[in-house]
Amino acid sequence: MLTSSVLAAARDVFSPPLRRILWKSLALTVLLLALVWAGLTSLIGLVLQDHPLSTDYPIIDGIASFLAGAGIFIGLAYLLPPVSAIVAGYFLDDVAEVVESRSYPADRPGQALPLGKALLYGLRFAGLSLLVNLIALLLFFIPGPNIIVFFAVNAYLLGREYFELAAGRFWPPEDVARIRVSHRMTVLAGGAVLAALVLVPVVNLLIPIFGAAMMVHLHKRLMVRRLAAGHGAERLDAGSRPF
């Protein structure tokens, strides 16, 4: 189920209907990361400028600036999950509509989340992701646990956020939470795929579009399995089910 969802999403990402959304997503992701880079670089520059060593020993100032820049570059990897959450919240419905119409034309289409609500979900997740990734960043210089903590935390957070955004087009929040908990290991495995992509330079910029498409496919497949097994979303009447 997960494998087929991953393969379907990989095909969708570069398909003509999603290509335009992909370019916009890449532009917004790079813009947000560039703004973070510029802000942190300026802040560190001001701190170094006021330090006594920066005037007495210019070479030390240059080395410190280089190391600070390298540190910020590494830190951006830890900031990518929260940034991708904001971008995903903005483009999720556009991606979902394309995937649903192409791959599931016989199903009732999902209802787009209000833009404010989608961005609120993204910002909520971004705040939580930023907090836990800053904690993971503190472990950066501890060999072993740093990568393990980074991967485990983001597997859970990315799986949860992207699945809830995709399922939220069909179910109210309480049902989304119930479905996610019922399939927690599958959702976590999907999040692990996204967490692994975070570690791959350049490819990680595709996460907002790929993650949205993958979770749309995964949610659809999970719903087919639930209905085939006689399980529905208990709080919804038959007329409001997506199948």
C-alpha cells in the first residue's frame, strides 16, 4: 500500500498538471529558506561586529563568519521540515485536486480547506516542528543520536501533518485523528519516507508536493481497505463518505 502510494506520487510530481504547482512550490520554499538564511546571517554579523576581537583581529572575524555561515547552512536542514509544512499547507488543495481528478475520477472530490485554516495547520505544525528540530540540532555534535533523533522526530511529525492535511479534505478533525491513530504505523512509515528525503539535498525541496501527493494516495487506499473490511468513519453518515 505504501509502496504503491510512493510510486504513484513520484509519477505525479513531474506530470504536466503538477509541474506548474511544483515550480511555484520550489520558488516559495527557496524564498523562505533564503529569508531565514539572510536573517540569521545578518544577526550573526551584527553580533560579530560588536565583538572586540572583530576589530583587533580581522582574520578571526573572517574565520568566525565562515564558520557561522557553514553552521547556518547545516541548520537549514533542520528548518526544512517546518518550512515545508507552511508550503504544503498553501499548495495542498491544488495538489490534491489534481491527484484526485487524475487517479480517482469516480470518487467524490474532497472539499478544499479554507486558505486560512490550511495555513493555520501549516503554521501550527511548523511551530512544533521547529521546536523539536531545534532540540535535535542541540544533539548535532553527538554522533549517532543526532541522526536517529532527527529522523524519528520528523518521521512522526511529517507523517502526521501531511496525512491530516490530505484526510482533512474529507473528514472533520475528530475523524481524521481517529483514522490516523487506527493506521498509525502506516502513516509513520509514510512519514519515514519523507524524513529520509529531508536528508537528500535538492530532492528535499520536492517534499511539499511529493508529500501531499503521496498522502492523498495513501489516504485513498486506506479508505478502500477500511470500507472493504466493513469499517467506516463512525461519526459520519453514509452520504458524507468519500466513496
